[in-house]
Amino acid sequence: KTVVAMAAIRACELSGAQSAMMAPTEILARQHLKTLQSAGIEAKLLVSSLSRKEKQEVLEGLKTGTVSVVVGTHSLFQDPVEFADLGLVVADEQQRFGVSQRRQLLEKGKGADFLMMSATPIPRTYAHFLYGDIALSAVKTMPAGRKPVETRYVRGQSMKPVLKDVLQGLKEGRQCYVVAPAIDENLELDIKGVTSLYEGMVKVLGKDWTIGLLHGRMSAAEKEEVMTRFKAGDIHILVSTTVIEVGIDVAKATMMVIYDAHRFGLSTIHQLRGRCARGPVQGTCWLLSATKDMAAVERLQKLQELRDGFAISEYDLQLRGPGDLLGTRQSGLPAFVLGDFEKDPAIMEAAVQDAAAVLARRDWPPLMEYVRQARDSVRYID
């Protein structure tokens, strides 16, 4: 994805227009900035944690055109941001942004091209129906030298059965993620929290290994410091929530333990385990779960054999329906009384063609007014 984005940004830069690359988290935005700069593309960063002076310098450069490429978070589509000539908008992990948010940024240019990117695979029939006339491309090959993650389901709530393997990996110079679904422990729902896990691991392993903590309540500076230390190898085990789901790239972090794995969607687990496949060493992901729900157990066991993201999304779609495809029900996703995405691809395709014909003719004013109202009120299409 990053290579595709860089090619598009470079082409836009050569045409004389400006580019904006939007990421859902500051950690990912800063990572993209470093990648672009390492490829010789002069880019600036615009995120909320910058000082007022730093922000003002970037805003002035965008307005005058002296800044041609900017990378940022939600700060990019705020009112003070003006572009001299915005020609391209790139939204990475685009499912994290609402339609109105993307539109705000697009409207800062005149006829700007729009590249949406996501590592969450969606079945082609479903994607075509959902995204209409957007040109859809899928990159299904892994980078050279990468190996699919080996996934193992472990029954129980304790890391004890996998601890020997984790410690052996640490001795070999590898690093490990430990992921939990919540920041704080919830005894009522029997959910592990990262804070209590972190404290417990420091007590047991802290003498021999450095353990880090990462979650959404930490400040941007705190998160950045932890990730910098983890990338440098100063932190051996990183205990985290799903904030590491997108964009984290640490080649030596080839192990992951996910607590209460049944509480995550399949696509989310697939995204998470992809974090430990960023280098040439075989990655391993252990899915810990004490659930007695046999359907949930079957889903986790299925991940041991399913490695292709598109196959996982097809399986997820069959199990849970389109509304839950990305892990939580998304507002704006179509729900039908009679239709079925899996069983009725022909009628879905016909619906796409009919809608295109209606919009091309525009000869029924009441329907066009309905379309206009629907367009103005929609918040999410993914």
C-alpha cells in the first residue's frame, strides 16, 4: 500500500500539484512521513501534538504552495487548513474515516484525485456493491521474503502454556506483542485489561526483560516514546490494546499473544497478527480464549488454517453478515429483509447497474431529491 501511495504522490508532485496523506493515528502518520522522506519525497507533518509555531509554518506553506506534500491525521481537514492547489488525497486505513470527513479534505481542492487504501480485505462482490463506481484494485501478494504468520489457538486465560516459547524467542533476539481487548480489567465480563497484564508481567518477567505499555489514553508523546523504544529494541515485550492494529512496523517483533481472542473480529485478528510478519523470520500468534461458546472456538480454530485475508473476509461475511464485516456494526451499511450478499451476487450487480442508469438519466425529480438527502445525511459507507 505504501509503495502505491508513494508512486501516486510522486506523480502528483511532478505535475506541480499538492498531495495530502491522511492516517488514523499519529504513530502511523509519523511512520508514513519517515518512509516518504527516506524515498526522497519532501513531506511535512500536521498533527495535533505539534506546537502552535510548527503548525503555523506548515499551514502557511500549504496555503502558499511551498509545501507540496503533507502527512497528517484528522488535523488535515480542519477549517484552518488551506491548499494552494490540492491535486491528490490519500486516505490510509480509510475505513477509520467517515464520508463527511473525507469530503471535508477533498473539498479543499478542485477536482482532486482520491486514493483510498485499506488492509482490511472485503469480498469483491460486496466491495463492488458498497463502493459503486470506484476503481478497485487488490494487492494479494506478500512482500518478498515475508512468511505467513503461524497461528495457534490456546484454550484458557493464562499465558503459561506459551511462555516457554515466548521466552525462547526473546533469547533469540525476537520481540513480542501482548494484546488485550481493554485498557482496564472488567471482572464482571471477565475481560483482561492491559494495565493489569502489564503490572503482572513486570512482576514476573521484569528482572530479565524490559516491558512496555501502550494504550489509547496515553498522550501522543508517550505513545511515540514507547514505540521508538520498541523499534530500537529497548523494549522486549509490548503490552498493548488494538492501537497497534494498523501501521506498526517492527521487523524483530515476530511473536504475538492475544488475550480474550474471541472478543475480536476475524479481520481485526488478521490485522493484528500481521504486525508480527514484518521481517524474514517466521511469525507466531497465539490466540488465548477461555470461551465456552463453540461457535467462537470454531472461528478461532479456523484462523489456524486461513491465512489469506480475502478468504477470511468471505468466511466472516458468511458467519456474521455484512454489518459486522469490519469487527463492529457500521452505520450506513445496507441491511436487507430478503437480500443476501453471499447468495445473491447477481441481483446485487443488477442493483449497481440500475442505480447507475437512474443517476445518468436524472429524469425523476422526487428520486433525485431522495438521493440528494441521502448523500447529505450519510456518515459512513464502510
